Amino acid sequence: MKIHSWNPISLNLPTRLFFSHILVTIVAVTASSLVGNFFSSRFFQTQVRSLEGKGLTIHTANAQLLEIFESTWIHGNFWSLLIGTLAAAILSYWITKRIVLPLEHLETMVYQFANGKLNKRMPDLEIPELDRLATSFNRMASTLEDVEAKRKEIIDDLTHELRTPLTIIRGRLEEIADGIILPNSQIYFRLIRETKRLQRLVNDLQELSQAEAGNLPLKLQPTDLRYILVPLVERFAAQLLDSDRDLNLNCPNNLPYVMADSDRLEQILVNLLSNAIRHTPKGTIALKVWSEDRRVWISITDTGTGIPADELPYIFKRFWRSQKSRSQKYSGTGIGLAICRGLVRLHKGEIFVESRLGIGSTFKFFLPLAN
């Protein structure tokens, strides 16, 4: 036969709080009663004897008076203990409910969170400690809700972007397998291009996730921008020799050093310059650098097709591409500008865009100066 020992810790919190208040009250009243029983009769007897010295003769009634006093004291203690315990029980119940109700509410919130209801929030509470706990919970809830929204957004966008190249690859392979078309170099080239697109998409998404989470390592060091900009512009300018486009660099010689990772900074510039050239069939691309307010600004301005005003708020959103960019001519993953923004922010900077449809666009960002 197995004997289960009673463990008070196994009780729920309201019960433990209630019995704790009752136990404290009983101990206090009992201690008061025991001390009163021990000292009160002696004090009473001393006071009675002091009266005899004043000419009163109550020596024979001393024992009877003491007996009456002790009987009265016992009855008084009984009612004191009963009323005190009852009052303590009522007060304990009220205090317990006042403390436990918010905790039960918080428990319900946590349970709902575990079941995917991330929009629930705790109300303001009167008890300061519990109110701070509720505030921390709401802050955590908002963060989790944002993370979940981003996760769903990434999954939806990634599913959409992966579907097109996978459909093309699968369709061509099935046609070859069924003998509908014969394999040739053009089909193989198309399959290789779609495979590279998938690889680029996966690599860009991994890099974007690291950049947005702040986990992409940077080798920040004092950097002279001219050592990056001049070779980069020369390389791109060589590609535009046989086109109707010009690439200009305006960079002063006395430019202060910036704190930057040279490789990542070049990645940002390559992405912005590539976009400018791709969207400027004819005209000028100007790269300008200047120092202002303990910052170094870099801007890339083109005279290309421009961006509609209603599309500007979404330009740095991952997987977002304008309607024109979704054509074959401007094919891409839609992650490049999002990566640029993530890399700029890792450098403690910020990137902005200005554009007018049919006139051109300007992308500019700043970097902090080296100490």
C-alpha cells in the first residue's frame, strides 16, 4: 500500500495565499492569547494587593476575583480568536483574489499565445509589480507578433518567388522526358539560368536574414572611400563604352575616413549602380560623395525611367518589384535593395530614395566618420 504524503506546495496559488494569511492570523492571535493568559492574572493580582495597602480589606475575595477575571479573560479570548480569524479569512480571500486574478489572466494569455493568438494583451493593473509584469508581457507579445508576421511574409514571398523557376524547370524536364521537345543547347541554357536564379535567391535570402537580424559579421575599420569608388567606377564605365550612358564620379580628395567594411560597402555600391544602369537605357549616372554633420554621404543619381510616387514606400521591401521590373527585361529577385538597407543599417547608417517618373532616381545613404 502506497502512502501519499501531503505536500502544501502541491496546492494552487490562491489556496496557498489564503491559508498563509489564515496561518499568520492564527499564530498572531494565539500568541497574544497565551501571553495575555500568562501575565494578565499576575498583573491583576498585583493591582488587587496594592489596593489592600490603601485601607481596603479584600484579601478574602482575592481568589474569587482572580477566578472571575480568568473566566472573563477566557471568554474574551475565545471571541477575539473567532472574530479575528473570521475577519482575517475575509480579508485574506479579498487580497488573494486581487493578486491571483491578474495572474490567472496572464496564464490565460500565455495559453492563448501558445495556440497562436498573438494579438492578445494584458490590461493595466493596479498592483505596481504585476503592472510591470503585464507591461513586459505586452512588450514581448508585440515582438512575437512582429516576428510571426515577418515569418509569414517571408514564407509567402519565398513561395511566390520559388514557384516560377521551379515551374519552368519542371515543365521543360517533363517535356523532354515525354519526347515533346528535343533537348538542345537553348533549353539547357534556360534551365541553367533558372537554376542560377534559384541559387541566387537562396543566397540573397540567407544574407538578408543575417543582415536584418544583425548577425552578419562586419570588419569595420577606417576606410578611404576613394580606394573603393575609383576602381569601381572605372570597372562599370568600361562596360558602358559602347552605350549611350555616361558614369561620372564626384569625390573630393580630402574626404574624411569612414568606419566601414570595404567588401560590404562595395556590395552596396555594386547593387545600386547596377540598378541605376539597368533602368537608364540612355543618359547619365552620377556618383557623388560629400561630408556633412559628422557623416559622409554617398548618392547615386540616374536619368532613367524613375519610380512612381505610390511605389516609393515599398522600394526597400523584400521581394517587392515594380510592375515594370517584373518583366523579363528587368528580372531580379527583389531582394537587392532590402539587402542594401540591411547592410547600411549594420554600418549605423540609413538609406533614402527620391524619384520622379520619367526623370530619374537618386539613392543616397550616409556612413559615420571614423574616430
